Amino acid sequence: MMRINLLPQSVAEATQPDVAESPSTFQARVFGLAFVGVAVVVSFAWWVVGVWKGRLDSQMAAEKAEATRLARVAAENKRYELELQEINRRIAAVQALDENRRGPVAFLVSLQQAVNRAPALNLTSVGPKDGRTAMNGAASMVTAVADLVAALQTSEGYQDVLLREYHEDDDKAGRVRFKFNLDFTFQPPPLPPAAAGSLPSAARPAGAAAAAPAVSQQPAAEKRHG
């Protein structure tokens, strides 16, 4: 039988030195490792950017929701403001109507009281003039004119009472007359809340229609007081 000894060959192969790696293979391995490192870094950076972007998106969504809520609140406030303005306009209209309703009554009643405090005097005309109330009349005594001016100045509601002119003017019967003209502003005094609902009856005393001062545009219709 024939034997084959392979030991020397195996020893020779084992003792054979390693072949050195070529430069191209080394460069390929380095580039491969660098690519893997770059891919890991890029992946990590992309993950960080994604997390940051998610947080920004959540914050933006929350801010948009808050802006929407504030817009609704602002719209509600605007609506309430318009309603408040409308209520104030209605209140002002009601107050103006009340002033127009009770103003002439209060003026006539107070004028009656002032004229009654000045005897020997009668009025010929009372009316608006240049934003004020002008009054013309005649008296048999100068003191009656002074009494009327003092009564108006001390009566509530009358302001800036000015005696513009007075002079002596005898009438056809030879009686001495002192004619005068004055003007003033009148603001009805405010009423207490309890009396606001009963203004017409409270503002006109009993017999006011009969006791009101005579006001005429013609001297022939004058009514003498006192």
C-alpha cells in the first residue's frame, strides 16, 4: 500500500507569511467605515430635527388654537360693546324724550311762581332767541322789574339772567309804564327717582291752569298782576 505524507506541505503552508493588504482595499474599507459613520450621524441628526420639528408643530398648533379662542373672545367683546352702545343710545333717547316732555311744564310752573313774586307786572312775550329764552313785559313800578329779576335768579333752573333794557313808556290812558326785556337760560332741575313716574301730575299744582301768567303777543291782551 502506498502512503502519502502531507505533513511537510502543511507545515510549509502554515509557515508561509501573510500577504499584505493592497492600498485600494484599505481605502475601500476606510471609505466604507466613514460612510457608515456619516450615515449614523445623519440619521441621529435627522431624528433630532424630527423631534424638534414635532415640538414646534405642537407649539404652533397650540398657539393657533389660542389665537382662535382669543379671536372668539374679541368678537364677543365687540358684540357686547355694540350692545352697550345701543343701550346707551336708547337711554339717552329716553332721557331726551323725558326732558322734552317735562321741560315746558316745569318751566311754566316755575315762571308762574316767579311772576307771582313780582306784583304790578305783566308779560307781553316769552320765547326762544339765539339759544336763550327772551322775555318782554311791562310794569307799573321799577321795583316790580327788580323783583322779577331777583325771583328768576333765585329760582331753581334759571341761569345767567340778564336784564337787557328797561325804559319808561306811558300808555294811551296816561298811566306810567316801565317796559323791559331780559333773557336767560333754563334747565329743568332733576327730579328724585320716586317722583319720576308721576311727573305730569307732580309738576302741575292744583289750579295751575287758572293761575298761569298771561302771555300775549299783543299789548291789548295784557293781564295785570297785583
